[in-house]
Amino acid sequence: MKFILKIGLLLAFLILSKTTFAASCDSTCQLNQINSYFTALDKINRKGSTLNDIDSLLDLTHDDVKYIHVEYEANFTKESWRKAFLRNLERGAYPGREREHFVNS
């Protein structure tokens, strides 16, 4: 449950980080953004993911995005978040599960 709350807060920040875009993005648009984020995240979190999958996820975020994970005391910029994903990818840390996250559509 904490994970979902953290992701929800992150997504709210991502969606609202560009005020002009956020003002023109209705609830359907926002839901599409959330689904795109989780789809991209799921591609990274499974065996066989690639650097392209990481970059596709991060392309969905603002250049000034911050990912803060309180439990693990992580505070990532977009670049340090990318490096963390790359380290996990290189060490084979991803378990291979399909569709780990669930978003209501």
C-alpha cells in the first residue's frame, strides 16, 4: 500500500510539473499518462528489459523530476534515477513478472 501511495504522489508531481500542460490535460488524458507510466515501468521490471525501456519510462517525465523513496532514503534526479535503473538492469535484478502494477481504466 505504501508503494502505491508513493507512486501516486510521484505521478501527481509528474503530471502537475508542467503547469501549462496540466491545465490542458483532462481526466482521460491524466489516466492515459498514468497507464503509460505503469506500462513503461512494468517493461523495466521484468527479465529481458533494455536500456530503451528505461529511456522510454524516463521520457515520460519532466527533466526536473525528483523521485524520493522515503523507506530506502533515496532521492533521485532524473539522471541518477536512470543510473539506478541501469545498475539493476546490469546486475539482473528484475524478476520477470508480467504486469506487476495495476491501474484501473
